[in-house]
Amino acid sequence: MTKKSNTYKPDWVPENAGKEFATSVVKGVNPKDIKKTEKSVKTRKHLEIADYVNGVLGNDRVILARTITLIESNSASHNETAQKVLKEILPNTGNSLRIGITGVPGAGKSTLIETLGVYLISKGHKVAVLAIDPSSTVTKGSILGDKTRMENLAREENCFIRPSPSGGTLGGVARKTRETMLVCEAAGYDVILIETVGVGQSEITVRSMVDFFLLLMIAGAGDELQGIKKGVIELADALLINKADGDNKPRALLAKTDFSMALHYIQPATKGWRTEAHTCSAATGEGIKEIWDVVEKFRDITGANGVFSERRKNQTIEWMNKMIEEKLLSEFYDNGEIRKELEKISGKVLEGSALPPAAAETMLEFYKKIRK
Ligand SMILES: Nc1nc2c(ncn2[C@@H]2O[C@H](COP(=O)(O)OP(=O)(O)OP(=O)(O)O)[C@@H](O)[C@H]2O)c(=O)[nH]1
Ligand SMILES: [Mg+2]
């Protein structure tokens, strides 16, 4: 042990000592001298902005998940950090195909995402699965259960599944999902699939953040429009009739013909593109390649005619405007003085001594006054 190292000879060693005696001693290690390993960054409670940024850009799944947790947090300081991280990674975002998938409960959205996701990964894509489920405030995120449903997909190295952020308004959930999408893009995911249940307003919100919007349907018993409002069909870039397998296949094909006819009378959601009806079986995989071919064709056509980038630009501005609206609303409604005044004037409205328009006017005047 002549090498200069942190070992030294013990004070005393018997002559001709064999291996059974320690012939050198290792100095104790000062914890401060331990180099921080990759692992310690992950488990550290506090991460610097640079740790988040490097982790995301390096597709470190643990850091990626922690960044999303930061985004989803309702704490102002977490959000401040999240915004700084987002700003840093912004140049690395946008390089993905963003696809929204909607449909009535039980249409097979999660099953489709699983089958499509596995197919895309086999083609070399990296797939992130997000969800917008405003009802999850109550159910605590039904897609959580989906993670077990998407078992094969969840096992894939090139897949990242994130349940819907729970709690808050649809607007709040949407903001978080938009930001999460950017983070996933920066981490190299080139296909983003966003599942949303086709009831209420959430499909309009998802439409406003994706490039391609897919409406998943099932051949209904009798009424082919099965409660899907015409408005939702107008948002779609493709209708996909799922469960075209077994005994159900003829009905699915029939539904496809019906919808194809109906689509003639509906204005397509995207300029220069014709929304068409297709069939598939998320269970057997039939029609999955074909629907992806449709998505790619859509990307090629809208990419060439400029509609793709035009939509993205509009969406960015729309996002900003939504944020302004939300901030203004919360500034108003979260203000203690406003709340008190609002309660008073609501009483007057209820007893009929003030009309709603006049009461609203009074409230805005009050707001302007306290802002000064
Ligand atoms: N036969 C058949 N069954 C399917 C197919 N796709 C989905 N299913 C079944 O339909 C049921 C609902 O599927 P999900 O994928 O959970 O549907 P979902 O649209 O995600 O439902 P929610 O998340 O509750 O809105 C499950 O029992 C699936 O196994 C299909 O292509 N063929
Ligand atoms: Mg589902």
C-alpha cells in the first residue's frame, strides 16, 4: 500500500502477517466529500431549477414526475418554480403530435390508448398519456384505475402515463395539463395522447390544446347518435367506431355508413381536411394501424398548407386569454372585501330590491374603487 491514497498502515502489524490481519486501514469518509450521485438528486427533497430542467431534458422519469407534481401543486411557491422551469425548457417543446381522444364512458378510450400506444412505441415513438377528467374531483381520478387497465403500455420504457390532475375547476385542470404537455415534449415524448370523457365542456377544452381530435364511438342500440351532441362531432378530425369485433362488427360497419352520411352535412373541424368515420377494435388491434395512417395523413396535409402551425399559434393566444380570464376572476372572487359586498348585494337581488344587471354594475364599481 504505497500508493498515495486515503489508506495507511495500522500502528502495529505482526511480522509475516497474513491476510487474516488488516494490513492497511481506510480513513473515515467525511460525508461532505461524498460526490452527489444521480440517485441523490432524485431523492433530494429540494431541487434547484437546474435540477428540474436537466432532469426533464434528460428524460429522467422521476424528475419528470416531480416537475409535474410541482405544476399540479396548488401552492404559489411551487407554481413559481414550475414557471421558471417551463421557461427554461420552452425551446425544447412543441415537437410532438398532440392528440385528443374523447367519447362516452365505456366507449373504449383507455383500451384504445393502450393498443395505439403499444403500436406507436413499436414504431419507435415515445408516448405520453395524459387525461383531463374534471369529475376526478369526486372520483379522485378515474384514470388511476386505468393505469392498471393500460398495463402493457405502462410497462413500456418509452411511455409515460399521468392521471388527470384532480381538484379545481376545468380551467385549472386544463392549465396544468397544458403545462404538463410541454414538460413531456421537452423530455422527448413525440406523441401526446390526452383522454377526456365526452360529457360536458371538457372536450372543448381538449380540442383547444391538441392538433388532432378523435371522437371514439360505439355502435349504439338503435339511435346511432347515442347522446353524442352534434357539437362534439363538429370538433372531431375523425370519428372512430370502436368494438368492431365479434358479433358487433356488422353493427359497427353499419354505424360507420350512417355517420359517413351525416358527416356530409357537418362542417369539418379543420380547414382543408375531411372528417371521416372509421372502425376499429381496440381489443383485437384491427384498424389501429389504419387510424394512425389517418393521423399521419392529417399531419402531412395540415403541415403543408399551414393549418397545423396556424392552429398552434391560435391555441397559444387562446391559452393566454384563458389565463387572463382566470386571473381576473380569481382576483375578484378571492378578494375578502368583494366577498362581503357580494353577499350583501346578493341578498338585495334575492329579495328583489336590486336587479342583477344593476347589482353587477355596483360590484364592478366597488371593485374599481378598492383597487385604487
Ligand atoms: N369487444 C370489445 N370491447 C372493448 C373494446 N374496447 C374496449 N372494450 C371494453 O369496453 C369496456 C370499457 O373500456 P374502456 O377502455 O375502459 O373505456 P373508456 O372509454 O376509457 O371508459 P371511461 O374511462 O370510463 O370513460 C372495457 O370492458 C373494455 O374491455 C373493443 O374494441 N372490443
Ligand atoms: Mg378511460
